[in-house]
Amino acid sequence: MTEKIESKSETPEAIEPIPFRPAARSRRPGHTRTLKWLLAGTAGAVMIFLCAAAWFVFTARHVTLEITPQADRIEIDGGLPTLKIGSHHLMRPGRYTLNAEKQCYQPLQREFTISDAETQSIRAAMIQLPGKLALEIHPGGATPASLTGLRVFVDDVALAESTITPLEVPAGSRRIWISADRHQDYSADLAIQGCGVLQTHRADLLPDWSAVSINSIPTGATVAVDGKVEGKTPLRMELTAGTYAVELSLAAYQAWWTRLTVQADQAIAIEDVVLQPANGRLTVTSTPSGATVLAGTHYAGRTPLTIALSSNAEHTLRISKTGYTSSERRVTLEPGMDKRLAVTLEAREGVVRFRVTPADAELAVDGRTIGRPPANMRLLAVEHRIVISKPGYQTHRTRITPRPGFDQEIRIVLKKEGAATPTPDGKITAANGYTLQLIRPRTFTMGSSRRQQGRRANETLRAINLTRPFFMGIHEVTNAQFRQFQSEHRSGAFKMQSLSGPRQPVVQVTWEQAALFCNWLSAKESLPPVYEKSGSGVIVAKPTGAGYRLPTEAEWEFCARLRDNRVTAKYPWGEGFPPPDRAGNFADRSARDLLATTLKGYNDDYPVSAPTGQFTASPQGIFDLAGNVAEWCQDYYSIYSYKSDQVTVNPTGPAEGRHRIVRGSSFKHAGISELRSAYRDYSDDKRDDLGFRVCRYAE
């Protein structure tokens, strides 16, 4: 509001300025003091805050949070508040809780502790949310509703067994494996997106079975698969993949059997199996028992026995026993018929003449004392043990088999005691100075298993029982010893290296020459010869007497593999390969100029055959069972089938054959595959490196 002021005088008054002075304020004592305290408190609080901040900065630790993948939101609870500077957090030592969130990942919550270290890192990984997998399973040869035993695995972890859609599957690369009864396993590699995304996968299961049909003539036969009856022919069945034993059986008919291999989803039809009439059963007895029975040309066994024979057909049976006349019978059996056949065999005898010096010696036959040897004696035509003895003389033992119509003679001069008797260590010395060692054998396994390294295809395992003690030559026969028998023999040379040294083993000897040498040695001691002439050749006399002979293959291997009173050694020197030093004369470094292949790292200093007895002997004192020269054996060569339940007693090989067995190694081949103790080979009598050693029965 403006106030209007009017003057009463006509002459105006002069207006002069007056200096302005503000009015004095009233100063109250209380108000002033409050202001001062407020200012002081604020300053103190600021100072405390600054000190606390400085203390936090200087005492906090530099912490790096590494979260994989990077989170959308991060919170840290616990302890004092944190301060983030760039990529680091300033945090006081203590316990905290990390909370992180990211889309498509499970919330992360993790407790951690900050220590007193200046710098620290906290690492954490976030787990992606699983995906959803819908499996469309299409079984081959069945409907989904009939599918049984369904199982689903993800990375070898079972997820479900019956309800399988949808499945929660962790994100990433996953291997799906599905199994179901009667179907082949199914597997696939899938990339699971995760984050709850639904994916669909089709799985086609292939059948693991096939339809098998079988029929027979006549029909109605019972069908058994692996012993389980499945029905009667004609029959259709379903079998899973695999191998089965299928048998058809019908009364009055022989069982029919086959091994059937079933492949998945490949039908098999076995049509018109013709069943044969059932066999008859024939029980054969003989007097005496133990006779051999042949049905046609097939060995049936020894009496008494029961054999099966095809029905409605005539069979020829031959019953024989050594020392008796053979008997022949013809029989016909009806299907399923049981019949008995009793046969009495007529004894066959031969005449044995005895020419014994001194004449008052005592004779024992098969353990039965006879008295003074008669001039002639009739004996059953079987092998007999003959013992002729007299006090003050060495006892003479031999074996003989009389032959009806062919008289045989035993001519023997007993030696005074002290001549050629075994020493305490079991050695004897032949008339020409050759030394032999007593061996007491027993049952052992001959040959090599399929798992043994270096095994040859013609080697098999056989259970062998050697029942007769024998003497084995401790050395191979030398050139000097053989020349006492054939003075003109020369062993020749190999690539200018002589093989004819007097102490070197004799070589370039045929089997017949070795056999006749043994007969010569037997004659020098009045022993019955083991070999006899047959046409232009030489054969082994039956039975084998007590004279000198070649060792059988079984005897040779028994000596080569005997260690610690057990026949277990792989090699004549033991178990390991290559052979140790001084194990034998092999194709070694000294023979490298003569041979294409030698035994690496081995040196025996003999480029060809070595004098006998130069290397380590076997535990029985026998030399050169490994190395030096290959040696003839008594047997003919043959391949024997393995039968776990069969024991062969004193084997001598087949009755006849094209080749004789050679054992051991030769100086031209040793050190390669021939080093194995179970080595079996044969020769056509034309090899030039064959020698031998001598053997004889001890009784």
C-alpha cells in the first residue's frame, strides 16, 4: 500500500538524507552456545567418518569375483558393506554370502570367507537350467504298448524305466542310451539346449530276435533249446540273437542235434529234419575179459561193454585179445532193442626156448618162479616179464611175446656181479664207454597249450604215464663212439666248419643207422635186440625188450622238462627266454658268419656243433637237451587230438608212418623257434644234421 502524503504550507520543506543504522539485535546467551555445539558435532562426525573410511580402505582386502558365466545381478550379504572399485571389491576379512542371478540359470548362493591375504579371488559357476526331452520310441517287430523292460540312460545315469516323456536333461552334449527286452540297444549323441526348451528325438529300436521255424520227418518231435522244451514240430519260435543247442527227440528215433546261430532280424527255417530210427544196445562180454571189440572198422572198447548200434542193419563185430584167437559175430538189432552177446576166446600159445648160462640159474615168468630154465616152454602169446637170476651174478630182465607157430629163443649169459651195474647215483656205462642215467618217470602233461608263446600248430596237450624206469644217455653219441660201430663214417662239415671231431656229436646218421648202432651195443652185452630187419628196412620188435634203443618222444620230453621233481619247465634250461649263459650250443654270435639269423646277445663260442658235455647239464645230469644237434626218437610222427580225460600209457607213436620224430635243436637252427622244449617235428631221413642218444629200459 502506498501512502500519499499532502503539505499544508505553500513553501515546500527541504528533505535531507539521514544516515541509516541498523537497529541493534538482541543477543541471547543460550542461542549462541547451541550454535557452537552444532558446529563442533558436525566437524567431529565428519572427522570420524573420514577416519573410519580411511581405516576401511587401509584394512580391506582386494577381492575379485569370477562368476561363470557373468551374472545379470550380484548381491553380497554379511560383514561390513563392500566397496567396488573397477573389477575389484574392497572387503573386510570375514564370512559373506554371494547371491547371483542370470536368465536361464539356477540362482547361485554361495558362502565364502575373506582371509587376511591382500588379494583374493572368489570363483563360482552357475548351472544352466535343464532342457526337456521328449522321446518317440518306435520298437521294431512290436508295438510301443507291448515294449517291456524299457530303460533310458543319459550319460550312463538312469533317468526313467517306464514313463519316459518328457525327461529333464541337463544342458550340453549328452549321450542317450535306451534298452528294452528283445531289442538291440540304442544310443545317440544329442545337444540339449537347456533353459526349459522342449526337444523331441525319435529312437527306432531294432529287434534283437528272429523267427525260427523247424520241422521234422516224422512230425511231432519235441524241440528243446538249450535244454528247455519249446514245443513240438512243426514249430515256430522267436529267439534272441546268440548261439543255441537245438535238439529234436522222438520215441523210437535217434535224437537230432545242431548248434544254431541266430542273428537279429534274420529269419531261419530248418526244414524236413529226417529223424533216424533209434539205435539198439548190445552188451558184449568175453572169456577172458578185456578183449578188444571192433564194430565194423571202428573201435568200440574192451569187454565187458555196452555199445549202441544202428537198428535194422547187420553189424560185424570182431572180438580179439592178444594171445587168443579172434572171434567174429554178426548181429542185427531192432530200434530200441537190448541184446547180450557172450564170447569165449581160444588161447594162442607160442614156444620159447631158453639157452641160459649158467644152466642152474633160476627163471621167473611174470613174477612166478619156475626154477631152472627149461629147454622149451609154451607161453600165452602175450607179453611176459622174464627174470633170470643167480646169486653172484647180475640179474637179467627182459620181456618177450611168444608167437604161435614161430619158436623164439632167449640166449643169455649172466654176468658176474660188479660188471656194468648202476652206480649209487643211478648211472651205468655201456660196453663202449657210453654213460646213461637212471630216470624214474611218472604221469605228466606232454606238449604245449595254445596260450604258450612259440607253440606250433602241430603241438597238442596229452596226459602221459611212463610206467617203466629207463636209462637215458647223458650225452649225444659222439663221432668216436659211432666209429667203433662204423669205422668209415664221416659227419662232414658245415660251410667249411668240421663236424667230424672225435668228441663232436655224430651227424648225417639215418634212423636205421642209429637203430642198428643200438642193436650192436646190445649184442656187446648179450641183451636182446630191440630192432629187427624187415625187408630192406629196420622195424621195432614187439614187445620192446631191455636192449639199447632210441628214446621215445615222451621219454625225451620228460627229461627235457623235469625241474624240481616236476615236469613243468617250458625250456630245457627253465622258464625264461632268451636262455641264460652256458645253457647250450645255439645259433649264437660266433655263428653270425654262417647263419642268416642268430640269437641276439648270446655267445657260446661254437659256430657249429660243440663237443658233448660242454654246457650246463639238466638237474638229472643230462647234457645238450637244448642246442647242439637234432636227435632221432623211436616214434613215428603223428598229430594227436587233445582229450582231457584220457591218459596214454608208455606211448610209442603210431604203428607206421612216413616220418620219424626228431627232437631238440640243431646247430643250424637253434636259437629261433626250435628252442622250445615241447618242439615236435619230423624228418624225411634226408636232413644232414641228425644225431642221436641211446636209451634202454631199467628192467
